[in-house]
Amino acid sequence: MPSELLYKYPKTLLNKGTGFLSGYTHSLNPYTGCAYGCSFCYVRQMPVSTFRDGEWGTWVDVKKGAADLLQKELKRAKSKGEVTIFMSSSTDLYQPVEHEERITRSLLEVMVEHPPDFLFVQTRSPMARRDIDLFLQMEDRIRVSMTIETDREDIRKHFTPDAPAIRGRLKTLQLLRKAGVPTQATIAPLLPSSREFPDLLKAYVDRICIDDYFMGDGSGGRRTENLGIRGKYEELGLEKWYEPITYQKLIKRFRRVFSEEQIHVSREGFMP
Ligand code: SF4
């Protein structure tokens, strides 16, 4: 749980899809801040983080009144044309405090009532399984993408110790898929993994997306370099995993068990 929890009433919720997300009309963040505080999180370098005193990962703002606001904004946006939503771009929609606050669930309920043309749900949390009933009501207008950066827990703990364990995320993918919710496993940022990683994922998903710092941090890897992430690889003697060509080596491994159509790379794998 973050050390600082604030309750705020936002004036707007739906943001225009820009940059990496320009394939979407909107992005939607139920919270500001993120308790998972991943070391590589590029949001650390954005104004939302740099204008705050507390370090990224130590504070979360809960957006109160979000469902009513979304209902109004969604109705207005839908009256103007197609609405495609990426949820979420600068937080994880399943914050630990979501267990009590249920902001994300209230937003999903609004979207079941007033469905956007497409909703992409991006998370690292097994809590997504709680909302399977709502995802199912959105039929093929939704994809739930679970981040699985690596199959190695020791690596996960080194880079993102406060994020949920890999095993729970895989279990949730299994439950989502079994229920019939469109899913994908997102290896982003790709972290050092074992040779068996592709075989492991094959048991859970039939679609994967691979992304790295150099394609996915919005600055060709500069933001990640500024965060000192290279040093975290050096501590492990695994610098060879921190190279712009590493993703191509990983793709080769995944081609052993996934078809070309099942493997998506960077931005394309997140699009509607
Ligand atoms: S879960 Fe996502 S938003 Fe949260 S700290 Fe990690 S990368 Fe950033």
C-alpha cells in the first residue's frame, strides 16, 4: 500500500490518445500514481510524477466521482464518433486500494452500459479476474493484456519488487481465457527470462506482444537511460539483455512455439 493516499475529484477523465497511443481516441486512468513503483516506469519522468514531492510508487490519488464523470464524457464522445479507450496509460487500473475503492469496477460498469467501440485493458495485477463478468459483457470489443515481463521471479523482484508475483498474473490469464475474454500476454519491458519462457506462456495465451525500452518508452530509450536502469542489469551481469537488438533474439525464441500472427511487436501489439 502506498504511504500517501489522497482523494480527489477530477474535472476530466478521458484524455486524448496521443503519441504511442495515437491509435486510440482516448486513454483513461482511474488513479493517479501507482503503488507498484516499477524501477523502469517511464511515468517517473513525466510531470505527473516530477511535480510531486513523494517518490513515484509512494503515493496514489483516488479519483472520486469518476463513474458519473465518465458517463457524461463517454456519452458526449460517442455522439461525436468512434471511441476507443486505452486503460491505463500512467497507472495500473488495479491498484491495491481498488479492492476497497472499486473505482475501476465502477468505470467498467459505465462502459458496459455505454460501450466504447473498443477497450484495451493493460495491467500487471491478478485482480483483473474480479471483473471477468463485466469483460464478458463487452464481448469482442475488449482485450485484456497482462504484463508478464519475465518468467523469473528473481528477476521480477530485482526490477519491480512491489508488483504482483508472476504466478498470480498467469493464473488470471488462465481464468480470463477459460471464460472467453480476449487476452494477450505482454512482455514489456522485456526482462531477462529463461529459455522455457515461450513454452510457459503457450499454455496460457495465443497472442503475445513484445516491447522494450528502446521502442516503448516514448523516447528511444533515453528516459530509461536517465532512470539508471542500465545499472540494474550491470548489477546482475546481464547487460546483454539491455540492447536494442535483444527483442529480436527473444522473438526468435518465441517463434519456436508461437506463429508469426500470434507475435506482436511494440506499438502494434497495443492497438485496437
Ligand atoms: S505498474 Fe505500470 S504505471 Fe505502475 S509503476 Fe509499473 S510501469 Fe508504472
